[in-house]
Amino acid sequence: MTTVGLFIALGVVVVAAVLFWVFWTGRKPAEPGCDRGEAAGGAAVVLPPLYLIDRIFAAEDFRFVFTNAPPQVQRLFVEERKALALLWLAETRGKVREAFVLYRRVARRCAGLQFSVEGRIALKYVLIEALALILAALVWLWGPLGARRIVGYSAALAEELAVLAARASVELRSCALRPTATVATNE
Amino acid sequence: MWSVSFVPWWMSNVMLGLLLYRAVRGRFARDYPLFYLYVAAVLVRELVSFYLYFADPGARQIFYWYTEFVLLALGCSIIWEVYGKVLGNYLGAWRIARHLLGIIYVLLSAWVLAATVGGSLSSLGRTTVVLQRNLRCIQALLVLGVVILVAYYTIPVGRNVKGILGGYGAFVGTNLVTLTLRDHLGRQFQLWWQLIDPMMYNIVLLVWCASLWSYQPNPTAEKAVQIEDDYEALARQTEKVMGKARDYLLSVVR
């Protein structure tokens, strides 16, 4: 059954990939390759500044507003901060995508592509997109502060589980090494 | 001879003939030799098969299955021709393609080895349907490989090659699904199989007729540049930007 599912999945993926490629390239004309000048300029893709993260996700602002402001202002503040956080995430993703697209346009003209470098960059891009999407979902659901708390809580839980698992494996190993008392007595 | 069930069959033969006629008339058959060899082989097979249907139905069955595997092999040559047309001027992408093909080869070898060790090597080709399905699986992986590379590097492709790859890729994918279902479900899928495959094949032939009506080669390839130093520097810079972005995202939750 697994093999059947795999074959069918492969067939569906091939058809979907081919149709997507045909229609997507039909709508968007192919981008021209880069020359050296563009490659050099594009290498200076700049991410939004780091201090924005501290400002947008700062817990102090939330504490101040939730201590001193009426409920309507609190609601407005949370909505505005959520919008800012999502905008920052979109901006960061956009910049990473820009660097990645530019890189591919340059790379395709190069005769000496290295599979390991290409694979590494592609994998990093996929991981960053996945991380950004997960963060965006958390921010959208629980706001910037809530997202931070949830991830912090999950990380602490994972750490606790890891400690428990380590303790359990130590216990199991010491049980395996200890000789059984009943066998010794019988003999 | 004039049964309704022959209509899709005659339609496909007309379109195959039209494809060959347009290529000869436009003098561009030599630009896609393996593709037109495949088209000619299919047309000849269908016409001979039609003759044998009335003259010697028993021989027709054998003839059909032997030629089916010849056509499968020619189908692989179409994919090879597409690889050459699309990646021929992009040496770097061609290198990456060789690595991907190497990975596919290793996966297939592992599969055959697993089947041998598991004592089920004979099952890889226990029936002609299963053998066909397995060969289509290889073709599907090859098609997926070239589509991924072309999409990833946004390599410009002309209407002709896009039509060949799009049509053949869709046909391979659908055929893989129907052959799998035919093997798994057996006779109860036979009727659907005899309905879906010819219908899909006619759609593919329509796509080919539209995209190969006239000659439209791939856009002129950009000159390959020896920008190895720039490539390495840009790869480093890109990885640096990505590393920074990852750190920014992680700092949100620390």
C-alpha cells in the first residue's frame, strides 16, 4: 500500500510541477541574467536594522500600556504592534528572497557551480522561509509578545524533556550493568 | 472499423500526422530529431497495430507490448533531448543536473538492491504493467529533475521545448498513476484505464500540435561568463545575509 501511495504521489507531483511551471513561466517572462555590475551591487542586500526587533517585540512597552492605558488603547496597541511585527517579517523575507533570486540569476551563468554550495544555500533559504512563516503564524494568532512567550515555553518544555530523557537513559544503563541478586542467591 | 471507440484513436493518429507534417513543412524536424523520431515511431506502431487488429489479433497483442517498450526507451530519449536543449548552454546547471541524475541512479540502485535482498526482484517486472510502471517512474523522476532545475535557475525556454516537456511530463505523470492503479486494483480498473489513457494522450497531442505548430527555439543563451571569483564571493555574501536573517528571526523568540 505504501509503494502504491508513493507511485501515485510521484505521478501527481510530476503533473502538478509541470503544469505549475508551464503556467507560471507563461505569466512571468524570464528574468535576464546578471552581469558583474549587478551582481556586485546586489551583493549589498541589506536587512531591516536589528534595533527594530527590540522595539517591536519589547516587553516593556506592553507592560507600560497594560498598566496605564484603558482597554481600548491596549487593544489598539496590540493590533498596531501585530501589524508592525508582520510588516517587519514580510520585509525581512522580501530581502532574503531578493538576495536568493539575484544569486540564482548570477549562478546560472557560471560554469563552475558547486552542488554542495547550491544545496546549502537552497536548504538555508527553505529553512528561513519556514521559520518566518511559523513566526508570522504565531504573531498573527497571539501577537508579538504572545508568540515570544509560546516559543519560550515550548523551548523550556523541550529542555525539560531532554533532561528527563537523559536521566532515564542513565538509569536504564545502570540497571543493565547491575548483576541480578536472585541468580547469585540460587547458585 | 467505424466503431465509436475508434474515434479517439483516429484523432490521435491525425494529430501525430499533423505534427510530422508541420515539422517537415517548416523544416525544423532536425532541430528536435529524437522527439520526431518518437512521434514517427508511435504513428507507425499505431498503423501497423490497426492492420494486425483485423489481420491477426493474436500477433497484434505481442507486437503491441514489444513496441511499447521500444517507445518507452524513445520516451527517455525525448527527456534527454530536452535536457540538452535546455541546459546545453548553461554548463553550471548541467553540472548540477549530473549530480541530480547521480542521486536518482543511486536511489534506483538501492531500490533494486532492496528488492533483490528481499527476494522480490522478480516482482519489479512480474507483469508488463508493473515493468511499464517502473520505467515510467524513472521517466517521472527525470522530468521532475529538469523542471526543478529550469524553474530554480529561471532558465528561459522557448515555446517548442516548453510544449514538449509540458506535454510529455503531464503524460508520464498521469500514466504512472493509471498504471499503478491498474496493477493495484486489477481488472476493475481496466475500463477506466482504457478511458483515461487515450483521453490524456489526445490532450498531450493537442498541446504538442499547438506548441510545435511553428518553429520557436529557446531564447539565445546568455554568454557563459567566467565569474568564478564573483560566484564564490556572491555565494559567501548570500550565505551571510541568510545567516543574519536567521539570527534576527531567532532573536525574536529568545
